[in-house]
Amino acid sequence: MNRPYIFCHMATSLDGKIMGKYMGEPKSKLASDWFYNIAFGEQAHYKNQGWLSGRTTTDDNFTHYKKPDLNADAPIVPEGDFILPKKTDKYYISIDTSGKLGWQSNTLKYKDTTATVLEVLTNKVSNAYKDFLRRKEISYIIAGEDSLDIALLLDKLKNVFHLDSIMLGGGAVLNWSFIQEGFCDELSLVLSPVADGSPDTPALFEARKNISEDTPVSFTLKNIETKDNSSVWLTYSVDNRKDA
């Protein structure tokens, strides 16, 4: 399949959580800086053209659960994708299958990284939401009827946007969906030497009914690096990956 190389790059606690109180600890903040530099720093290990996240991750970090400014009386927009001329070296690719994110801008800032927003929708998204994205000058692509079609998404990212390497950055359900379908090539984990034991915060992967199965997937260790603050960076190849 002609698709981008996908690496799942995540920072977790020692008990496998991707969010929670542990993140406020000094050693976690140092691990977080390492995580950023690996994929976004001036001497980044990964030379990716964008990163991809789910709706909840986007709301938690960027859109903060604001409501989109919808016009119920908007004229019917043309069918299919809405693609603006490329003006960026980095995309933030947001999976928003129902059309809920309340973007205030068509770009975002993550530490020192500026990215252009690219929305991924399904055909169930309303005309009003598509009109909202067009008014915000946010490109969108349609990838699926009622749920995300990962193969179609990756085909468009490769052949329409010409992206060769993409970071998969959460949340847990999206990460596992890509891995279950064989569309994740590499797993990169930065482990913070902190845990909080919370039973209520999300872990690295999560299977969800009607989205993905809980079929086990194995991984093969590629490399281990450590920092003086006891953080660890692990990289694995994903054993069920389909050829890119």
C-alpha cells in the first residue's frame, strides 16, 4: 500500500498512563521535554511532516471544548474534500468524524512548533460544519461513511498531501485502532520515572467496541536510551504492520 510511514510517539508514566497527576512532577516535565525534542526539536530524530490525533486529544490540548460557530442556513457546500494550497511544512491532522471541534484559527502552536490544521471527517458530518471549516480556511478530507476509514485516510495523506512520515499522537483509542489494522510501523515511548496509580486516566492503548478489537499485537525492540533523570526512550517495530 502506498501510504506514509506511521510512528506512534507517546509519553507515559511508569504505569502506562498518558494523562494524569503524574504529569505535574518535575521528572515528568523533564521527560516531556525529551519527548518533544525527539519529534519536534531542532535536531529531531523523526523527520515527520505532521502529527495526527483524535478529537478528545485535540479538545484537551488545543480547542478546549469550544463550540463551532455553525450557520444552520449555510448554502450547500460542494461534495468531497476541501483542500487549500499548501502553506506549511507541518500539519496537525485532527480526526473529527462527527464534526464537533470548535476551531478558532486554521493554525496552532505547540511549544515552538506551528502547524496548519487539517480536519479528517466522515460523510455523516453536517453541511453546517463543513461550511464552518471553509469559513475558517481549514482544509478537510472525507475518510469514511460513518466511521474512520484509516486506509483511505492514509492514501489521501500520501497521494494528495504528499506526506511521507506522520506521527500518531493519541488518544488511546486512535492509537490502538491504527495498530490493530496494521497501519502503525513503529512505537516510540518516552517513559517518565513517575506513577500515580489512578484508575480513571487513559492508558497508552484502548480497544473500544465497534471501533477496534482486543486482539493481541506483539512488538520487537529496536533501541533503548536513558537520561540522567531516569527517563527511558524505547522504540519498537510493530510486528503486524502492513508494508508502507
